Amino acid sequence: FEVERLADYLRMNFQVVDDEDKIAGEGRDLLALQEHLASAVENRFGSLAKGKYEKTGLTSWSFGKIPERVDLDRRTAGFPRLFPAPDGTVSMRLFSDRVAADFLHRLALARLFRAAESQQVSRLEAAVFSKPRKNETARSPRAQTGAKSSRSATRDGFGSLATAFGDPPRAGGKTSVAPQQPKSNLVSGDPRLVPSETWLLDQLGRAEEGIRVAWIDRLICEALETENEAPLTLEAWESVLESGSADLWDTAIAMTAVLRKILSVVETVGGILSGASEAGYEETLADAQLHYDRLLTRGWIQVWDLAPALVHWQGLEARLTRALGAPPMKDLQKLERYEAEISEMWALPVLEGPSECPPAWLDRERLLRDFDLRLTHFAPELRKRLK
């Protein structure tokens, strides 16, 4: 059933009215109407919210209770929340979107935790990004960083899906092979990234400032998570601060274990994309590169649920390994079916949101839908891991 072929009189007509019940906008295309009025609505909210609940330079909970919601007029509500400021402190303002406000509020709480538990955070940073030990080197792994490299082997005890689907593809052209780092001897209670993983994380973060800081903040945010909503009172904050401080080390161990697995697969995928040059696979490799870039959308380390993200990376690795070991047409047929389902979604504009939110958060719904659909078409056997 093709909705586009319906006559206009059979379509729902939408009207948006203002405070005086006058029609501010009208149309049968809801998305187009929302896009047309978005800037006007945001400007109106900005004028109503200006000067209300604005605070800057915060380093501790010194401002009392934060209201959950503030009604600005008969039709407009705002949500006062904290958010991380560019200068490293915390600020507060009203947001029109509660979901975005709560996301930024949690990031800001990590800043307040840093100020309240500075010694504990410093110890964690030193543990996660420690210097090489005697049996380790700081040599960089083979990953996609601009120059071509060959596909890397399995490292650090993490199994690669490539071994499940046959021999790795042959990389055409000259390759630059970095020496292998010795296998990791990390124990289960160690949240440390080995030097090659730290190097790779830094390379992935070149497009965004402070990826190491973002990773520590992510660990803090996870430690501060509770079954209840994020704290809006001093009493609630002190309770979360205490529990988060107690849980931080265990959280760091569990989260870093998943991140290390992701980095291992990223290295493998980057090596394939950099090294493969066989004729006939150009479309497959171009689309795989697009998938790679979307998985690394700026802010990914703050936004993605890491366990599903690992599955999506494994799906990309499985696709490339299969595709480059089979006739090109097999993957191209899957690519055609995937593009037929997803093309309309990517034609829609990105939803607007607070400028403080990273692109991965602003476009998260489309990106997550894209990742899920790719898994369905290119590595369906892995979808059960998402449940």
C-alpha cells in the first residue's frame, strides 16, 4: 500500500494553533510541518525561558532543589537541568526537550563527581591509561588511520569472528605491517587498557576533543545510574554520590572489558577496509566504510550501549569476511535489499536538539535503526545476541 499515491483529501490534515487559538501552521505532511515550525517554536521557547534557572561555573551542588518541570505559559513547559559547560564546569538552564535535558544532566553529574571525588577519579584515570609494563610495548596496532595496512590477527585473547568464516581476505597493494603486541596478561579485576588499545582509542577520538575524558565520564555516569531518575535534590545527589563512589571500580572493570573487545574488532575491521582492493568489491567496501563511520559518529562513546555496539561491530566484521571470500554479487544483493528499506529514512532531516548534545545522540534513532537493519541483512545470526 503506497500512501504517497493517496489523493490529498484522503490524508489527515494537521493544524498547529498558538496561545490565542489562531492557526500557526497547517498541512498534510506532518514531518514537513514540524520542520517548518521548529525554529519558530524554539525561538519562542528561548524568549520565554531567557534568564530563568540559568547558572554557570558550578562545581558542587550549591543551588538547592531543581524543579522537574516549569510551566512557562499555558502551552509551554521547560525542564531545568544541569549540563557540562565548555570550560569544564557545570551550568544550568531550561530545556524544551526533557529526554535531551536528562541526558545532559547525567553528563553534568559526572563533572560534579569529578570535583567531589577528585582523588578517586585520578586513581581511576591512572589505572585505565597506565604506562606500558615491562612485558608490553607502546607500539600501535594495525588499524585504519589513513595509511593502508593489512588485516590484523586476533589479539589479546579476544576471538575474532573472521576465523569462523574462513581465511581472511587477501589485501591488494602494498601494506604496512606493525609488529604484534604481546598478548595481554590482564586479570579479571583490572580496568586497564593496554598501550595499543589506548593508542587506538586516541586515533578514534581525533575527530572529537578529549575522548579519554569522555570515557572516564562514561564510567562515572554508569556508576551513578540508579533505578530511580537522575537526582534533582541535594539529598538525592549525596545518596547517588555515595553509591557511585562505591561502585565505580567494579563498573570500570566491567565496562572496560567490553570496550577492549570493541577496540579489537575495530582494529580488525579497519585493517580490512584499509587493505582490501580486489576488483568488484568497490560498492561493498564503500558501504562498509559508511557503516564504520556511522558506528564512530561523534559522541559514540557517551551514547551507545556498549554491549549491542559490540554486536554491531562483530556484524560488520562478519559481513566483510564473508563478502571478500565470496563472489561480489552475493553481498551486493543483500546491499540492494538493505538500501531499499533504509533509503527513505535517511532522506529525512536530522531531528534538532540542544547544541550541547553530540551528533550520536541527536541522530541516535536513525543510526540505531540503521545498525539493526544492517545486522538483519548481513549477519542475521548475530541478532539474537541483542536480546
